[in-house]
Amino acid sequence: MVDVFDEVEEELRKERYMALLRRYGPWVAGAAFLVIAGVGGHEAWRAWETRQAETASTRFNEARALEADGNLEGASAAYAELIGEGPRGYATLALLHQAAMASEAGNTEEAARLYEQAAQRSPVALIRDLARYQAALAGFDTLSFDDMQLRLDPLISGGSSFALLARELVGAAALRDERWSEARRHYEFIQLSIDASEGLRLRARDALSMIAQSAPAEIAEEVAVEAPEPAAEPVAEPEAAADEAMPLPEEESGQ
């Protein structure tokens, strides 16, 4: 009797399973098909992207070779094709090269426009910041201090790698437009920044000296008061004076 009941229970389980399979089987099969199709589509997309990147890389190197050979017209045409048809990364690089070519040719307005396009196109934050800085630099002669500050404030306040260079450019625009207080503020920040290079600090110091000489008296006095006093040189002992007069070896003198 036990075996009979077991067989009946087994048959009932089979019937319930078959009923569930008939009811939900098409949906399960459809979901499996979608998963397989999705994986296959993703792999196909990646393969297509790889082919596109390889093609773009070849075309970009060909354009660079034309530029290096002095065939600027051919290089510009090759870069233009990449800008119109290439992946975002290579299109951005093509825009940067075209902008540099325009800048070297003295067409700063065109260079600024191309750098702006590169900043909008680039998928990489560092290259976007570089393109924004270069666009402002190319347009320096035509942009007012307020325009320069508006364009570069995202770099200055956003912690960009180009923040100090952008601040220097804004300070230069303020100095050019005789916005003495703004210029002093930016150059003092640079001079006191621990992240500023020695060359950047020296340029900031020279700009502050210019402000002290050219600005109205009240601004010049503020610069003079806030500028750090040079450290007094210690008086050399008689025995050490001769040693200090001797030239240092090249590795110690930094030459």
C-alpha cells in the first residue's frame, strides 16, 4: 500500500510540474533567450568598438605623420574626418591637434573655438580641463577679466590639476585690465601655495612687484605690507668667510 501511495504522489508531482512548465515555460525560455541575446549583443558591440578604435588609431597616426611632415592641409583634413566620424577619445585628440595647429598659425580665435569643442567632447576630465585652460589662453587678448574668471572658475574652485595655472591666467587678465585688488588676491594665493612650482611662485612675485609699482597708493601699500620680508643673511665668521666665497660644485649649486 505504501508503494501505491508513493507512486500516486509521484504522479501528482509530475502533473503539477508539467502544468507549471506549460504555464511558465514560454516565459522562462523567453527570458533565457533575452539573456543570451543580451550577452551576444554586448560582445558584438565590444568587438565593433575595438574595430572602430583600431581604425581610428591608424587614421590618427597617419594624420600625425602628415603634420610632422609639414603637410598641414592634409593633416587638417585627416583630423577633420576623425572629428566627424571617430570615437570620442580620438575625436578629442584630433580637435586638440587642430587647435594647436591653428594657434601656431596665429589664428587664436579658431584655436579657442577648437579647444572649446575638445573640452565639450572629451570623456576624460583631465583633458577637458586642459582644453578649457588652453581655450582661455588662446582667447586671452579678446576676453575681459570677467569672462576669463567665468571660464576658469570651475578649474580654480573644482580642484583641477590646472587650478594654479588657471588662477595665474585670471590674475594676468586682472593685471592687464588694472583690476589691482583681484590681481593681487590671485597672485598672493599662488605665492603662498605649497603646490605651486618655483617658476610659478617667481612669476607671482614679479607680478606683485609690478602691482606695488603701478597700482594706486592704497593697493600698493597693501602689497608692500603683506609681502614677506626677505630673511636677513647671517654674518659670516672670519674663518668661514673664505669657504663661503669658494664656488660650489655643480651638483651643489644646482647648475
